[in-house]
Amino acid sequence: MGPGGQEGQGHPGGHQEECEQQVEGGHPAPLLCPGEAPAGALGPVVGSPVPEGQGKLNEDLNFLLQNQKTKEQIESLLQNGKHKELRDRLCCRLTFGTAGLRSAMGAGFCYINDLTVIQSTQGIYKYLERCFSDFKQRGFVVGYDTRGQVTSNCSSKKLAKLTAAVLLAKDVPVYFFSTYVPTPFVPYAVQQLKAVAGVMITASHNRKEDNGYKVYWENGAQITSPHDKEIIKCIEECVEPWNGSWNENLVDTSPLRQDPLKKICDCYMEDLKKICYHRELNVQTNLKFVHTSFHGVGHDYVQLAFKTFGFQPPIPVPEQKDPDPDFSTVKCPNPEEGESVLELSLRLAEKEKARVVVATDPDADRLAVAEQQENGCWKVFTGNELAALFGWWMFSRWKENCSEDADVKNVYMLATTVSSKILRAIALKEGFHFEETLPGFKWIGSRVKNLLDSGKEVLFAFEESIGFMCGTSVLDKDGVSAAVVIAEMATYLESKNLTLAQKLVEIYETYGYHISKTSYFLCYDPPTIKRIFEKLRNFDAPESYPKCCGIYNILHVRDITTGYDSSQPNKKSVLPVSKSSQMITFTFQNGCVATLRTSGTEPKIKYYAEMCALPEQSDRNVLEEELRKLIEALIENFLEPDKNGLVWRSV
């Protein structure tokens, strides 16, 4: 089990020391150990997969392992007597987390490999067949990024071909992209092509050893409960590969396979024009931009997006322009890590006299932005700061371009509950609606679809981990559209003699400073994590939450794990209960909001703290100092790292 006894680690083979921040995905659940699982749960795998005194795999498991590389990994462990690791690999199965299935590539049922991808797709087929009578008319979308691993003979493209093979062998039409695409292209294609669902093979910004399997429903949003749980049940019912499931060449020979690349790319770029407001300025600007795609899929698509908006193409970072599954120029392929991973981009920008750098992560669904300041230093914006800029921009453009009878009360923006409350402050002053969701863009996508279906207008949504949704063409975070929108924003501001950083200050002075800090502790002992959260629920007495943290008085407590919210008349949380994870939010009398939660993929306790000030509280230094002291009190009184053996995040 993982943190809090509820969630597991996304890396069953060992602990992550580098590149851990903001990893979202699935976690192994101890479901399928032969002899412990429900009868038949492993199909033909009977008896122990680790036969005592036997130097070879049993016949049934041998049949399942068709990939020679992963078979060799299992045989090596068996021959070397590493029974515990074998049991870890073979006695638990991946389950859906905040971004689908995600884990290391390699042998085992809790790893990403051709067998687990085939099993997952068979489960999805079985579930979709049950849900949609027109499944075999509407079809299924499959996309992939550029990840790959020689040691397990796994690549995103190969895993995508196997995903398609399972469905094609069952006479399901498959829209299979002929080359790698940004993750947002899959949910976009699902809606455009009216498919019943889609899968993107990607591990986004995770370390190079990882891969993942992200599932989108017919509405173009990532799957949420109950679909995820029902799919897992279906996977468990059909783990033996069907005839044709291993035939990855079906995508090249089946008449049911179509390549949607040109249509989807053209439609996507056309839809982008809906959020382009200053094409003439874009055409004329002398402002230069540098773009890095972090060795991933983004280069070609960001170039096209800039062209669509009338810009000259952004200057690519040559060392990072082309796909490289080893991410060889960065310690970690996560642009959110800031200046340390943006080094090549910033140096190129200085050389080319480009003031703004845009960085898409390897699957191009997230965006980091840096801007050179007058003193020559670079400001790398946080996700929350970028959200303030995007929120101001999308609303001000709406206000300037809306019809006379447009009603601001019909307008919405959304954010996850651990993200900045800046949109709430803007909404209160401007009159539109702001809503929060649980962490994870799957919740945002589903809620946005519901709002659109009820006639509402959604302008923008975000999560603090640099995930942005500008407009509603894609119901997921999208780094390609966000990159070109920030470029247009910077161009417009330059025409007003303003920089992005200067505008950010103006926004805070108008709506109130929102200063945030996010970090985490590592803890490899699940009972300790559970004990920390249980203590908070029984602080001074049984079933009693803390009333203060050091010298800071607590106004309200919300516990998503139990569904308690002291700010509500009935004491029940408006957000859905999430018993599978630990998450408690404290609202302090001084205006600070702080959340403690476990990670869905790693042995972490994350904290998110934000000082939400009124517009008249304009001394940023005072607010920053207050936030710093409160975080110190939070760590000292609630997390107690020394006592609990927590490991501070390495910077």
C-alpha cells in the first residue's frame, strides 16, 4: 500500500530521488496474487508464479510473457532467487490514478509493458461494448508520445499499436495517429470524430523509465469514477490475451484503421483561431520567442500554432527540438522544475535577444514560461502566477469582444482546490462564476463538459502544476494552445509598454496579492503518513481538528478524505469525498489557505499554502514573510518531520 494506506507508489521497483515533483498517475493495488485473488482473476495463471525450488516459469505464465525482454527480466529474478521482487512484480496490478495508469516500464503486472497494455485494452473493450451499442460504428482513438526503453523492448508507439490491435481484432474501427502527437490531440479527436473513447500512451513529464496509459471518455474528458473502477473489474475478468491481441501489425493491414492526423491537426489549428484576438499585432511584432519541447512531441505543433496566430516561428532549442526518450540534456524532463532545467532555453534566448521563453513538457500538455527582466535576470513564472495572467487575459478579451446581450453571470472559470484562489478574487470583482474541483484535470474536464451542456460559457481552467485550458476546444490541459496564447498576451502587453511580470503586479494590486508556496516531504513508511493525518483528525480530543497552528488561528477545516467541512452549514464537503487519498485543507484567520495531501503516485506528503490578501494589503514583503512563518508553523506542528522521519524535498 502507499501513503496513508490508500495510495501506492508509481514506481514499484524502488524509490525516486530525482524528478519527483508533480508526477500524476496510477498506482498498483494488491489485487491479483495467485492464491489470494478471486478465483480466475489471473485467467490461466494458476499456482504460485514463484515455484519453490524450480528454476523456470510455470507454463501458463510463460505463455503470457511474449515479450522476450520482459520474459528475460522475470527469468533472471527467478534464477537469482529474488522471490520478494518477483512477488512485488507479479502480485499486484495497476489501477487508475489522477492521470490514468502510470508506472515504470518493465516486467510485471504493476509495470507498463505490452502484456499489461493488452490486458488493460481488453478490459476497456469489454466495458465499452457494454456501455455503447454503437461502439463498432463510432470507433476508438489511439495516440502516443516518443518514450521508449530498450531493456524492456517497450516504446509508446509499440504499446499504442498493441492497444489498436486488441480493438481491431474485435472489429472496432481505430483512429490511430501515424506519428506522435501532443496529449491534447487525443481528447480533441475523440470529440471531433465522435468516438466512444480514446487512449494516449504517455508518461508526460515523468522520468525516462516510466510510461502510462491515459483514457478519455466520449465527452473528451479523462475518465472518472465509476468508469475507472468498472474498467479495472473488466480487466481482471479477461487477463489472458485474446487471438489477435499480440498482432501489432494490424494497424498497417486492417481496413478498420484510419489515420486522423491531418484532419485533427487542421481542425485543431482552425479552432485555435477562436482564441486569437490580435492577429495584426502578432504579424507586426518584433518580439522574439524561444521554445523548447523538452525532447518530446511539441516542436512541430507549437510551430504550427504560432503560424496560425500570425507569428514568426519561435526559435527552437536545437539540442531539445527532436524526440529523445533518454531526455539527454536534462536531469528531469519536467519544465516545472524551473531555471535548472531551462538552462539551454535561457542561454539561447539571451543569445537571440528573445525576451520570452515557452517550454512545453514532453507530451505538450503543460507549459512553463520565463521572461527576462530589465536587470537581465530571468523570472520563471509559477503555475499560479501564469493562471493569474491567463485569467485576466481570457476575461478581458471576452469582455472586449462579447455581444451586447452577453451575461457575465453565464461565464465560468475553474481551478483545482490545491491551486491559487486568484480566479475566485477576479470572479468576485468582475461578476462571473468560479468553481473548484478535486485535484486532477479529469475533474475539471468533466465539470466543464457539464457546464457547456447546460448552456454556460467557460473561458479558462487550470491546475497549479502548470496545466492550463484556454477555451473549450480541448477539455484537458493543453500546452500548445497555452504557449501561443501567452505569446499573444506578451505581444499585446509590449504594445502597451508592459511586460508579463509588470502586468502580474497590476493584477495582484487590482484583485489582491495571492502568494503561494508548494513543496513536499518524502516518507517511505505508509503507517507514519496515516498516523500524521489521523492525528490531525483527533488533535486535542477524539474527532477534533486543530483550532490553531502555533500562533495562527484556524477559521475552517475541510477534510476531503472524510467529507467534513466546518464552513458548510451541514458540515459536509461540497467537493466529492475521496477516501482513496489523504487531503485536509485549513483556512486561517489571516487569509492563508493551506492544504496537506498525499501524492497519488509517490511516497510523498505535499503541502500547498497561499496567502490570499485583499487589494488594500499591497505590501508583498510583509505578506511573503507572513506566509513563510505560517508554513514553518504548519511543518513544525502538523507534519513534525524530525519526529516522523520525513525527508525534505531536495532542491
